[in-house]
Amino acid sequence: MDNPSLPSIIPALAGRRILLGVSGSIAGYKAVDLASRLTQAGALVDVVLTESARRFVSALTFSSVTGRRTFTDDDLWGPDSHILHVGLGREAELLVVAPATAHTMAKLAAGQGDGLLCLAALSSHAPLVLAPAMDAGMFEHPATQANLTTLRQRGAVIVGPVEGRMASGLVGLGRMVEPVDLVGHIRRALGQGRSLAGRRVVVTAGGTFEPIDPVRIIANRSSGKQGFALAQAALDRGAEVTLITGPTTLPTPVGAERFDVETADEMRREVEERLDRTDVLLMAAAVADFRAQASSQDKIKRSAGAIDLHLEPTADILGMVAERRRRSGGPKVVVGFAAESSDLILRARQKVKAKGLDLIVANDITAPDAGFAVDTNRVTFVDSSEGVQALPLMSKADVAEAVLDRVEAILRQ
Ligand code: CTP
């Protein structure tokens, strides 16, 4: 059986044709990891190596991870040469050059057609993503910077380089970005013009923290993983995504605008401020329901013995959204989340009504493989007409896709 917690097919990459050009740099080893990640996510990755790249990494290495033929300049003069360079460029939905050396970028900027990679790039109309890797001095050189400006003006996305130790032993701005980050940029580029293009999606994620004193808090257990997966899935579909999150160490999905908040009140403010400009609100955050009536400025001393802590409810953010929608309109689609320990469907139905939601994503937090911190979730959808759909155990990424399928269906109504 498939293990839903293992990295799996990414719908935004599945079946997509990606041409990966590799030029001559020691960072070529990272391109192998990139090719592997893209392939495991379901992409069809054609790799073209420049002559100098072949000195660092072999065609066999790439073919071994992509399961496809790897191309080199030898193929330029082979029997298929008349169609190869045009075919590779035309069939690609995205061209990524990683690592991109100063030399290869100079040729791409000048539109030179020597070598299979440059020829394929010239015949391609696909978006171009470049991940420069070189010595920091070479990167800073006005010639390199002018080439980058030219490429950027033509629409290329330049990712990195980042600061760090380079092959020369020097430390500076010249290291290729990590493959995991590059995958995010590739997803972003491939998401342009997809099914949620032009839609503004606000996602709340994580749990809020309500202070008791300067060191203690009331918090909800939440890793933020489901909310972040929703933000990523919306980006993959071309949406403009704002992520409002409680404290978490999760990395921001590439392309999302992120606002970090601590308390329910801060989250309410951030959501409220954007309501008029929001098409879809996905309220995945585990907002603390109670806060201390008065938080202490000073650390409460243990020696004081037992204390009385008076709690008051926090502002109901979805309640405020429902009120706004009744009065003056607001997001076209609002999705709530409910973590329940009993009477899942009954309570979900009540919350859909009480909070004026289009859909609620309910999960039973007593199940060991669903809920907090784990990568999987088992959810049930309840919609505004009380329709119930129970989904099997899934990765949180797949739950996010299922939520967005429902959101798109509501938007189409
Ligand atoms: N929520 C909110 N504002 C709050 C608390 C929760 O907007 N102050 C949102 C959550 O983000 C979630 C939904 O309401 O999308 C349901 O949260 P939940 O805590 O299950 O609902 P409550 O109304 O607080 O009900 P309960 O008494 O079960 O805690």
C-alpha cells in the first residue's frame, strides 16, 4: 500500500515536461538531486549537459535518476540532430538551467546557438528559471550583472545565488540555491495561468499564542503543516497567496506573502485588513479560544503558590468574517477547519451554519494518524447544504488538493 506520509507525486509537477540544462560547475551534483526530486514528484525531466558539465557529472548519473535519456553535444551531430534541439526546446513546459555558469548565462543573454543547451533554449518559448553558481567576484562582475538584467527583462526568473562557501574556498555570494528551494520556484513558474490564476487566497495556519506572563502562554497544538500545504497547493494553481501564520518553523512556500502573528487578536487584524481583497479564505489556523483576562507584565513567581487564572474568549475570527459577508460582502468562498474529539459530523454541521461557511474540513483528533504534527490527515468535508464527504487517510498535501478542488467547484457555481 502507498504510504501517504512518504514524499509523493506533486500534482503541479506530475506529467510536466521540464528541460534541465546543466552547465559546468561543481554545483552540478546538486542538479542530480534536483532532477531526482522533480522525477519523484512525477515530472518528465530531460537533461542536457554542456561539455564542461560533463567533466563534473556524467550523463549516466542523470539518466539513472530520471529514467530518461540524457543529452549532450554529441547528440547535436547524431542522426536525430535536425529535430533534437528544436524538439527539446519546444516540448519543454519549463526550462531550468541549474547550475547556470557565468559563461552559459552570457550565451543565453546574447542568444548564441553553440551547443545543444543554448540551441534548445533559443527554440523554446517556455518560462526560463536560472540558478547561477560561480565565484562571488564573477557574479558581481558588471558583465555578469548586465547579462542577468537582460535575461530578467526577458522574463527569466533568477534564483540565487546564495551566500556561502564556494569551491575556491572563499565565502561569498555565489553558491547555487538548494534544490528544495529551486523546486518551489519551478512550481511557482509552472503555476502561472493555472486554475486559480487571478484569485486572491488568504490562508491562516498554525496555532496562536496567548500570553499569561512574559514567558508563559496558552497555545493550541498545531504544527501549521496543513495550512502551509494549502498555501502551496493554491500557489501551484496560480493563486496570489497570503499566509497568516502563528509561530512555526516551517519554510514559506515560494511565492506566498507571509505574515507572522502570535495572538488571536493579531490574526484577526491581519485577516480583517484583507477581507475586501480576498476571494478565498482558508481558515486552517488553530486559533486559541481563550486568553488570560489580564496577562502579567512580570513573570509570575512559583513561590506565590496556586494562582487563579481568569480566561476570556478570544475574538471569533470566522464569526467576524460571517458578519462582514452578511453586511457588505467579502470572500466568495470561506472554508473553516474543525478539530473534534467526538460527534464529528454533528459538530461540523453546527459550525458550518453558525460560522456561515461554504465548507468545513473536520478531523477527528483522537485518530493517531491524523491531526497535529503528523504528515497525514483523515478529514471529512461538510458543506453548507450539509453534504458529507469522508476522505481516506491522505498526506496533508493531498488533503490540500481536495480542499482546493471543492473551492474551485464553489467558485464555478
Ligand atoms: N476560529 C476562529 N476564531 C477563533 C477560534 C476558531 O476563526 N477564535 C476558526 C478556526 O480557525 C477554525 C474554525 O473556527 O477554522 C473552527 O474552530 P474550532 O476551535 O473548532 O471552533 P470553535 O467555534 O472555537 O468551537 P469549539 O467550541 O469546538 O472550540
